[in-house]
Amino acid sequence: MIAVQIVWFVVGLILIVVVFYDLFQAVVLPRPAVRKVQLARAIVRPMWHIWRWVSQRTSRLERSEARLAAFAPIALLSLFLVWAAVLILGYGLLLDALAGQIRPPPPDFITSIYISASTLVPLAYGDYVPEGGVARLVIIAESATGVALAALAITLLFSLYESFRAREELVVSLDALAGAPPSGVQILETSAKHGMRPELKETFDEWRRWSAMVLESHLAYPLLVYFRSSHDNEAWINSFGAVMDAAVLIISTVEDDSEGPAQLMFTIGTHLVEDMSWVFRLKGTDDVIVERAEYQVAVERLVKAGYHVADGEAGWKQFAELRSKYATPLNQMAHWLVIPPAQWIGDRSYLPHRVKRGSRSSRRRKAAAGESK
């Protein structure tokens, strides 16, 4: 019997240490865990697989987007529920091993779990009182853990939403320049059409700082990646990709005074893509994604907008070389997150709106009408 109590005590202690370690890695540590097994990662990714599959089982785009948008907040709450449940189990095992130091002694393991849960919340009613020194220490430790867990939840929630707000401000403001869904070619066209060449430099500077902000916040808290924009036809990956495409077009194809800021934007942007690829284990290739004919159409649009462009063959080679550094990982992330596709990002076969299949009875009537003809 004593041996069983020792085993219970050791197992409970291990569970508590594992949760503390995972909370430190996922919430407290302001950088991604390097080659570490995280409970949070093991929960969120499988949960996203299931959630994404279920959310796409509808032909209505707005309903699918609403379901996908609910994932991140629900995943965050689920993480804290899992952490709390494991802590309750761990402390319950400790208390069950110390049943002789509690009055009245808990008759079974379920009662020990009840004592643990009411202490963590805390909602203790005083019906079970620890009398031994170790049991008292466990009760005090669990009560303090409950307070700390609540503080971490509130702090993380505010931190995530502050980072989300900062990310989405520039995404929304880019609409006027890049359109919705955003396009790198549209950014350059709008800048030329309205005589906004100086503002184009400011755009690259703003998005360079934005990239650095996202690099820090989203690597520290990868769950931010799953927070979707609240506006139609908008996604932070699309907006970032559009600015990157505009920067690459300036560097490779268009002669413009904004080449310096575009080069800095490209450097920080590729750093962001590389680190996000590492976190999400994406396998990049040298595929430029864009066809030569699509590039040529873009060049013709830029010439029509009033830009002076470089030699066609040399411009295409440099454009393809530069875009291959970020195109594939960005495209993989767009597919992974089911992002509404933009000009050169996401599912290229996508139609602006999904076609409604209609009810089964309406499909039968159409089929019957076709047969009667």
C-alpha cells in the first residue's frame, strides 16, 4: 500500500512539473522553444486538422470563414482547460497519496480529485481539512498555482489581442493601396495613378517594421497565426505577400526611387518567412509559383501605369530568383490556414465565391428538366 502511494505521489509530481514546464515554454518564455516537445503544440495542430476539415464541409463561404475564425479563441481556452485538468489530476494524485493526512480521509480517488479541483479554482468548502504538514503544503501550492494560472491566462489574452490588433491595423489600411484581396501589382499601380511615389517608400518602411513586429510576436506565440482577420477578402499573409511582391517588382523590374526601402523590406520579409517555416516545419522549394505569362501581364500593367521597366528577360530572371525565396513557404501557409487567395498567393483555382450546390430537391428538378428536353 505504501508503495502504491509513493507511485501516485511521483506520478502526480511529474504531471505538475510537465505542466509548469509547458506553461513556461508556451506563455512565459518570449521566444519559440527550440527542439522541445510542447503540450500546446501537440494539442493545437491536431485540433486544427479536425477543425479545418469540419469547417470546410459547407458550400457557404461566410459560414466556413466564421467557423475558421472561431478556432484560435477556442484553442486558447482549450489549452488552459487542458493545463488546468492535468494540474487537477496531478495534485489529486498527490492528495490521494497523502489521504492519511486529511480529515476526514478521502474514501476514493474521485474524492481526491474533487479536493484538488476545489482547491485550484479555489472553491474549497472546508469539508476536507489537511492536518499533516506535507498535505498542507500541497494544498497551499495548488491554491497558489490556481491564482498563477488565472493571472497567466489574463496576461496572455491581453498580449495576444494586442499583437493581433497591431498586426491588423496595417492589413486594413493597405486596402486603399492594394485592393481586397491585395495585390503587389495593384500597390504599384495605385501609387503611380495618384502620384504617391513618396508614400510607396513609407509603405515599405511601415511594412518592414510590421514584419519585425510579427516576427517577434508570432514566433513567441504561434497561436497568433490562427487568428483571422475580421474583414472579408483580407488576411495578413495575403497583405504581407502583396507588399513582398511589390518590393520584388521594384528591385527586379521597375526603376523607382523606392528601391532602397524595397530592398530592406525584402530582407526582413524573407527573415520572417524563414523563421515561420521553421516553426511550422514547412519544406521550401525554389518554385516561383508565378508563371512567366503572369509576370508579363504584370509588366504590361506597370508600363501602362507609367513605370519604366528593365529588360524583360533579365527582369524575369531576377524576379523569379527573389520570389523563390519566399513564395513556396508563403503559399504553404496560405493553404494550411485556408486563407482566401490573393493574386499570386493561395489556391490558384479559387473562384471569388463558392457555387451553391442547392437543395437535393432542386437538383432533382433540374435533372428531370434536362431529361425532358
